[in-house]
Amino acid sequence: MARTRDKLTDIEIRAAKSGDKVRKLADGKGLQLWIMPNGGKYWRYEYRHLGKRKLLALGTYPDLTLEKAREKTTDARRQVADDLDPSGLKQQRKAELRLAADNTFGKIAERLVAKKRKDGKAPVTIAKMEWILAKLKTSLATRSIGSIRTPDVIHALKKEEEADNLETARRMRTVIGEVFRYAMQHGIIDGDPSAATRGAIANPKPKHFTAITDPQRVGALLRLVDDYADRQIITGSALQLMALLYPRPGELRQARWPEFDLDKAVWEIPADRMKLRHPHIKPLPRQAVVVLKRLHEITGPQGFVFPALGSFTRCMSENTMNAALRRMDIGADEHTSHGFRATASTLLNASNLFSVDAIEHSLAHQDRDAVRRAYARGDAMTERRKMTQWWADHLDLLKGRKAGQVVPLARTTKRESA
């Protein structure tokens, strides 16, 4: 039974000894100190709610002092006076804290990444997202996602902006928005605070890849590429196809043989490798089919068309083609593997033989004009096939060869040397 005399003192509490049973020392107004047989001392507040006797655990002595226990009791008494249940409110708060711990920005981001993996997103896409999320580890990752506000997001972005990492800041804003929208879809939050950050940081300057566009110099470059392909057929063939088909380098490096139908002369690039995340079909000129058929004897019939040196399980490194250009004495300030796209765009537009729609669609560019996008949905395949073959023949002419002439490649071993 609890004592009848009210008001405990610290001296009395420290001196109180445990017994065989729980001892209850009353301080008044429902506050009690329970002394357990093992010597532990626990504060309890006894009250009635809706006609039922209830107990609220306040904490342990001496971690919770007598003064603090009285303050907590006063707060609980106010709740009871307002017809609230202090114990129920405490359990609700605990549940909210557990939910917040499970719904930090970082944990929700992990769930989103897992979903993207399950959906079959490209490993490179997943890796880039994880790299961005790692940068948010100290700023947002441990925060409950519901507690994050627009200024918090801007603060994280500003760190990258101040380091002049504007493209990283742009990608970071995109990833943060994806995480918030995922949380909204699952009913965890009601809004996306990153949406209001538009315009809060400087836009990255457009990156222009160096490219050779003078027709005479293009011809000289292509002759160097053909000579290189005689010695290093895999890397050289990749450069030849970059010139003939002008895809993004990553689209070509990661190409797999099942994507090609050489009988129909088409290459279907899957959506997960395209910048705009839409599948893209490229018609193949005769010259490209010849390059691919010869390459098929070396790296086909399955797996990567351009495997990494020493491994058929990995694709060619992103630096391989540029390194080959450097070995040809083509400087980084002159031309890059990505520059073949600018070469094609410049010379195809200068020819005045083909519509802008066909050229832009062959480059897999997104056109902002709705009418032209509708035209592009039809692929303009007839015009694009004609343009693709004209382009390949034109490159032959720039090299000083007869249009459509097939130049035999030197036979090589199964794998090329470094």
C-alpha cells in the first residue's frame, strides 16, 4: 500500500530500502515512487480516466529527479482535466516516434532504390542514384521525411552549388523529388517540399562536347578510325559505329547482341539505356551491318557486343573509346566519342536533304513542340532509313572512297590486346 503522508524528500528517497515486495511511497496528487525488490526506483502517476484507474510510467530515479517527476505529474493532471488519457497519449507518441524512425528520408530512399532494382532499372542508373543519396547522408538521410521542409532541401542543394557542382545539384534535386513523391504515393506525407525549390539554385551551364565538324577533317578522322580498327577490332569497331550511327556512347558500349536484327538491319535500344527512358529503334546502313557481322564472329552471339578487356561479363569501359582517340593523337579539345553526335547533327542539317524532325529523332532528342513530337512517334522510319544510308555513304565519300564501299577489316584473334 502507498504511504498516506504526502511530500517526499530527496534524502528520504535515497535512504529508502527495498523489501520483499514492491514498496509504494506517495508524494501526493497521484505521484508515487515504486521501490522494486531489486532496488530499482520508478515514478508512477495514478489517475482515473473514464471511470477506470490507470497508471502512467514517468521514469526512474535518480535519472528523473523528484522535481522533474512533479513537473511531469502536473502536465499529466492537466491532460486528465481536459478529459485526455496521459497513458494513451504517451503510447500514441511512442508509435509516432517509431513510425518516424521507420520513415526517415534515408530509409524511404532505400525502399525506392529497392523498387527500382525490382523494376529492372539499369545498374548505372541505380549507381548514380545511390551516389547522390550518399551525399545526403548528413543533411537529410536521418531526418523523418515528414519533418523536412523546403529550406532544408535548399540547404542541401546549396552545398553543391557553393562547391560549383551545379549539375550534381540539379540531379540531387531530381532524386530528392523522387523520394518525396514515393513517400506521397504510400501515404506517408501529403506534399513534396522540393517542388518549391525550382529556381533556388543556379542552373548548370550546358556541356558542349568537342567535335570535329569540318568535312575534310572528318574524313581524316575516319581514316584514322579505320586504320585503328585494323589493329584493335573491338574498340575500332565501336568508333566506326559511333560515326555511322551516332548514338550516345553509353548506349553503344552497353549494347547486347539480342538488340540487333541484322537481317532486318535494325537496332532496338531498350528504354532503360536511353536518356529519355523510351525505347529507340535505329535503322542500320549496309556499312554498319558489315561491321557488326564481322564483330559477331568475335564477341557474339550473346552478351555484350563490346565486352571489357579480359571479361565478357562486363561491357567496355566508358573511357576506352576516348583513350583510343587520344592514341590516334586526337586531343580531348578536338573530338570525343560523344562528339560524333555533334558531327552528324551539324553535317546532316547542313545537307538540307532531310527534315529536322528526322534528324532530331535519329539523335533521340526530345522535341518540345507537340506537333513535331506527334510526327516523331511515327518514327519517320522511311525518311530515317534513307537518311541513315545517305549518311554512311557520305562518310565514305569524306574518307575518299566510293560511296558504300566496304573496306575489309584485318583478321584478329578472339580478343584484342591492350
